[in-house]
Amino acid sequence: MWVRSEYAGELAVLSAWLCSLMPWVVTYIPTGTQIRIHFPYVFIQFTPTLANFRAFSAFVHEGADGAATEATATAYQLWVVGAALLSLALALSIVYYVYEDRLEAESPVDPVRLMGVLLVGAGLPLAVACYYLWVGLAVFTIPVGVFFMFFLGGTLLVVERA
């Protein structure tokens, strides 16, 4: 048992916010020595050398427009799907935080399990997008946030509710 039943709601709200604030993937592009940090709604690209430091950022819907390959464009389209599901999880977390007692008493669906489904659901297209980024850009990818989405979402799905 990872989480006590009485703290499952708090973990659900916290999980949504953690997953929305951390980058879902960090990529290193050896050609040009660039690093891209993809957050759920924006990505930041920069060159880490001091002599040639440049920074660039774009929103998720702008990424597909500048995609170099078809695989990269597919990755950015999947990123939009993952960001939309994560937005639903954020909306649920706000409603759950404000109306916790009422939601647990009157809702036909357990909000903790629903949050788990949304986090795992957001992690799936982002995991596939990691693959397409790896193929399309020939980069080294570290899917940091995707692992957390699967772990926290899975934990919420298996927590014992009293």
C-alpha cells in the first residue's frame, strides 16, 4: 500500500500539478549541441555554450508548424493530445480541491481513479511522442515527466479507497 486511503484525494490533486509543471521530455540534439526541454504547454530550446548562447521558446501548437520531418510533426501532434488530457486533469484537480467532500459523496465516478486515468491517458501519447522525437530528430531523449505520469497515475488507480 503506497498511499493511505484518507490521503488519496490530496495525492490526486498534487499529482496533476506535479505532472503539469515538470518537463515530459528533455532532448539533447548533438548536431548544433542543442537542448530542448518540453514542458506540457511550451518547449524551450537553447544552446548551452557560453560563446554561442541562444534561447528559443514556443508553445505546443506552434511546434508542429516548424517541424523538420513528418515524424517530428507527428510527435508534436501527439504532444497536443497529451497536453489536452493534462489540462482536463488540471481542471479536475481544481474542482476536486474546491469541492472535495461534495465530489466524493455525490460523484458516480471516484475522482481519484478518474485522475489516475487522465494522468496515464496523458502519458500514453507523450510516450509515443518521445519515440517520434527520437526517430525524427535523431536525438537523445529522457522522458522524465512521462515516467512520473505513469507512476503517479498508476498509483492513483490501485490505491485502496475506504
